[in-house]
Amino acid sequence: MAQRTEKELQDLMDHYKRYQNIPVNDVIVVTQNQGANDPLSVTPETNEHEHRNIVEKEPRRILEDPLAFMVNMGAYYQGKGWRGYKSYIGNKIFYPDFSKNIKEKILSSKQVQDVIHQLADRQNAILEATRKPTKKFKKLSPAEQQKRIRKQEKALCHELEIVANAIVDKCISTMDNVRVIRVAVFLVNNILVRLYHQGIHIKESEWVELKRVALIAQQNKQSLILLPSHKSHIDYLVVSYVMYRLGIQVPHIVAGDNLDMPVVGSILRSCGAFYIRREWGDDIMYKTILEEYISILLSEGMNIECFVEGTRSRLGKLLAPKLGILKIILDAFLEERFSDCYIVPISLGYDKIIETSSYAEELLGTPKEKESVWGILSSSRLLQLKWGRVDVRVAKPYSLKGWLEEQLSMRGNIDLSDTHQKSVLLKSLGYRVLADINSIAVVMPSALIGTVILTLRGRGVGKSELIRRVDWLTKVITDKGGHVAESHGMSTSQIVDRALTIHKDLVGERKGKDILEPTFYGINPFELSYYRNQVIHMFVEEAIACVSLYTVVKFGGGKELQKMRYDDLLAEISFLSSILKLDMIYKPGGIESNTHRTITWLADNNVLEVTEDGWVGLSDVERACGRENYDFLCFMIWPFIESYWLAAVSLFSLAPPSKSSTKEPVWVENKLFANRAQALGKTLYYQGDLSYLEAVNKETLNQAFTRYQEKNILLKRRQGSPKPVSEVALSLDYTPDRVNGVLSPRGHLWELVERIGKFRREGKNRRDNATVSTRVIRLAEIVAEDNATPPTKAIFKKANQDKSKL
């Protein structure tokens, strides 16, 4: 297809704007300034409506305005305007036999057929090797024997084709009928406008740019790869809803097979969802079919949506990237299965997340509840609540081909057939996407409130102080290039009041005749930390620098005693940044340039000062204001440092029991070890040796254990069959010594504990290292003694103990 000029592309844009023409009597939000053509009609001359609530005038409840609600429902039924979804940008979907055609392409592909014959040959060879030839078979001529073997192989191929057919049926989406998604969008529209009563907000210029790129992709039969942040099950509903509403081809959505529920799973599949297993191990048939399906979608110019984090973030911040789907896409591109595609990072921001209470429980060790139809239906009570707004932001799309060429040019010669080098490239792409999401993320009022409340010393904060700190935080985020949700003319006091109303279950208010002003406090700091963590990416380098300086600040004394040489500070920052690298997303650049930029920012903002002879310490301005900004930055990162310290301490529980005579590593089931680490953490928290209960969360602990594996401190293996079990053990170099049979606070492992402990927040029970070591190691010893008992016996022992208590 010939390339079109910019003018022709603009004409196409105008055509797609005109298709959304909406009758005057329609209830879709069209302001006088917009005209009646396009929800995204924006010109270079004006930016008056840059931020828009696209559901501003949607009827929410039938009882509020029965006529408007019925007219709206009729518009969906008749397919008027954008609701009809007839002239979207992108290659054709939602036609009869759409999924049938895709299925036939998958099953008839060379890749799938080769695997079927390969598996049939393998099974046939095994059958022939194990079968005892019968007298009847021996009487057959060699040609007849071969004919019989081929017939058997053909039968095996037929059986494997049935298996492949079943996998395809369970996997692929069924986007065959536009009426199904039209009904689904009507339902989603009513759920979203009721639950998030302040609307769905977009930045128009971002979506106009996405439309422009989508037109180019359509012209070249290329796909958009939508990569949203993943905070809630609502995410995929919001993205598809906005894509549908603004006239872009809705994506095929990669979803875990745990969501393939009766009824609901089928509806989601009809709207673009396709379900994949979390793991497929050595199942070559499944792996090949999935790769072929995605490759065909890409070759057909179908948009694909997947969550680069892999799962919903239970912490509020972005998780490390999971690269499975991106690997399939990159491999298909390198195999020239498609010409190019466009990477589209998307940020989703909510005033309140539906699942935060269950997230907190899961992070503390409560087993995850399986999704069910009943679970979804029973949440209908949520529709009676009003949970603020949703912000959907889109980063500038970029070509995968262009990105790859840029990487190859920057990195020099890369052998893309080398697994390790390709893995480095993939990881770079994953973190590029996360950085792009962070760069466009909108900080919601709830995140501002949660951050302020959890980063102030004391039991609570007065209303006036809360407003002052929210103003300060808003200004700092904006000055750093971040984005805060639009206020639309509201005062900070009004914004704070709205956020407090939405989060009255998390933020309490103390008031009365004997209290001079209303005072707010965190009812549930653990759950509230979810919202604070949405801001951490803005301050992570500054927080690490401040905590590194804290290693001398915490000892008190005069100004001269609370400063560090710049080189010493750089060494502390390098260590801590390296330890936290899996949990934090840093700005591009090396540690030295990043530190220089960070210290410069802190000095420019009067938090720190740098002397001419190379000393770094607190500024006089910061000392005069009671270290409020310095402490704010430390409070941001302290809970994560606590988690990594706890993870290091819990490694003592992997020490061989006192009666063990061997020096070999003691292997413990990974899940059992993780549970023991959380039990140790909860005990330390309630006894005062851990400052934050959120430090016990299994998400950060698992990241810490992964980091210690990378540093060869913790070993990991998979044992057993047919379902292998993960086991962990302590490296011999880090196995602690015993003195008179008692674990000793010395050796490489204790050095690691103390090294991380330098950065921890001081507390009443944590000033004396000797006392800490005695208490912590005593508790770790209790757990380590259980290593002498096989897990199964330990379970029975506990069960019998529980029975004896009844």
C-alpha cells in the first residue's frame, strides 16, 4: 500500500471525526465549545478544553432522570453516533466468522502443524520402542509394517489436532458480533459513571496523537500494543471503553485464565479478552499456539493490550516488568511475521481502588480469593458508592522497529540470537514502558492526602496543616514535571474535603469541644500506604539520598557532626540503590550523574547544602523548619528499607539447626520460608523492632529475596515431579556461625543486616545493636530449629498441638 501524505492523513482524521456526528437530542456530552462533531475536536490555536471529562453529562441512574436514561439506552440499541461503532480507526473486527478465520489460520499454520507432527513422531517412536511385536505384525511385509506405523502416526496426529483445537477454543477471543460489545459498553458505561461519579478524564492532545498514529497503523496494517498500568480489574474495562468511545479499534486483551469464569468469561471473550495460563512450562503445543495466535493478530493489524506488570499492583507503585508477552511480540518481529507495531504506554489513575482492602489482606498473607461470578455480582453494592474520578493518560506512541534500531545503534553490535543479550534488550524495553507510564501518571487527590498523612511525625495532622502540606506537595510534583489531577477551579480545601469523604474508612477525624481544630489520622496506615506509593516514583532518588545522609543525622549532635563527605554519601547511595533496584524505577543515567542531579535539586530546594570543600549536610533552612521536608523524603522510602532488612534477617532462619552435623545448605520449601519470614516480621513489628507493618508485605519481601538470589546470597531450585516445588537455601558463604550451638551475630549475613540497618528509622527499641541482635537472632533461631523437621511432619505436629488446645 502506498504511503500517504500528511495532508491525506489529515483528511482521514477529518473523516473519522465526522463519523462521530451526534444528533442534538442525544445525551452524550457535547459542549457548545466542542460543536457536535467530535469529542476530541481540538485545534492548535486553543487549549481551552485540553482536559475533559468524557462522561460529564451521561445519565447515571434511571431514577434521577428517567427520560435521559431511556434515550441513552435507546441510542445504544439503535447504534447512534459513537455507540454504533461502525467507522472506527483500525482494521475490521466484529464481523461473523471473525474468530473462525483466526482459528483456521492458527491451526493450519506451519508452526502449529510442525509441532503436531513432531509430537506425533515422538509419541509414535515411544510406542514402537515399548511395544512387543505380535506374531501378526511379524508376518507383515516391511512395506505393510511401515504402512501400519504411518497409519498409527496419522491417528496420533488426528488426536493432537483435537487437542490443539481445544486449546485454541479456550484461548482465542470471539469478536464476532458488535451487538455484544455494544451491550457490554452500555453496562460498563453505567457502572463507571455511577461508581466514579466525578467522571473519566482524559488529556485530549494525547488521544488526538494516538488517533493520528492509529491511522498510520491502519494504513500499514499494523497494530497498537497498549500497555497500561495495572491497579484494578476495572483497568481493562476503562481502556476498552475509552477506545470504543473515541472511535479506535478495541484491543485483544491478554488476561489470566483465572478470569475465564462462567458467563462473565464468555462475555469478556466476545469483547476482546483472550485467556492464557500463568505458566505453561514444557507444554510445547500450548506455547506454539499462543505464539502463533499473537503473531497472526499482529500480522492482521489487531490491537493488543497486555499489562506489562503481569498482575495487579497490590502496592500502589508500578511493579517490575513481566516480559513474556513482549518477548513473543519481539520474537515475531525478528522473524518478520509483521512489519512493525506501535508501543502505547497508558497510565490509569483512580481516586479509590475497589480492591485495596483485599490487597492489604493478601500482602499480609491471607490467601487470595478466587475470582467468581458471585464475587462480581455481590460487589453490586459498590454502585451505591461515590469514589471520585478516573484519569486516563497516554504516552506518545513509538514504533517497535524504530526503538530497536535506536537500541542497536546505541549499544553497538548485539547478537539477537543470543538469549542473554536479547533478555537485556527486553528488560530495557520493559523498564522504558514503566518509565513512560510514570512520566504521564496523574497524582490523584487521594495520593496527596495519603502521602501527607503517612509522612508526618506525630499521631495526626490539623486541617490547616494538611492543606498547607498538600499545597506544598502539589507544587513540588508540578515543579518536578509531574502531573496532579486538574482542580477545575476548586480550592485546595475543597479538594481535601472530597478526598477525605471518599476515604473516610482510611482517614479518621478527631473533633469535639475539647479539641481546638479537627485533626486527621490514618485509621489503616497499611491500606493508606497504597496511595502514598503512587507518588514514590517522583521522589525515589531524593529519598535514597536523604536516607543515606540519615546514617549520620540520626546520631544527633551539632551541624558539624551531621554531615558527610560527598564521596562517602555517593557510596551509601550506590549501595542502597543497588539493593532496591528491583523495586524502584530510576531515571536514565549512571549513579554518579543521577546523584549529582539529585543533590543539586535538594540543595536548590534548601533541603541539603553542599560546602565548597565537598561536605553534604542539612541546610539551615531545613533545620529551622524542623526537618519537615527532609523527614518527608525519608518517610517515603523507610518502609521499603525495613522490608529488605527483614528479608535479610529472615535468612537466619535458613541456618542449619543446632543439632545438625552437616555444613550442606538446608533446603526449605519456598512458600513455607516466605510464611515464616512474614511471621518473624509480624512478631518484630508487635515487639517494636520493626517500624512499619507494611514492611511485612509479601510483595516487597519476594522482591528482596529475588535480589538476594541475584547476589548469590540466597539459592533457589525446583524439585520433584510432576509438579515441581520451589525450594530455597542459604549460600554457604552466608551461613551464620554458631557459638556453643547458638547463632552468632557475625559473618557475611550479619554484615548485610547491619549494612541495611544503618538506613533504618531510629526507634526506642533499635538504638542498641547488641540488644537488637539478641532479640532478632533468638526469634530466627526458633524458626531455624523447624528446619530439622520435614514440612509434612511439622504440619501434623502443629495440627496435634491445636487439637490438644481444644
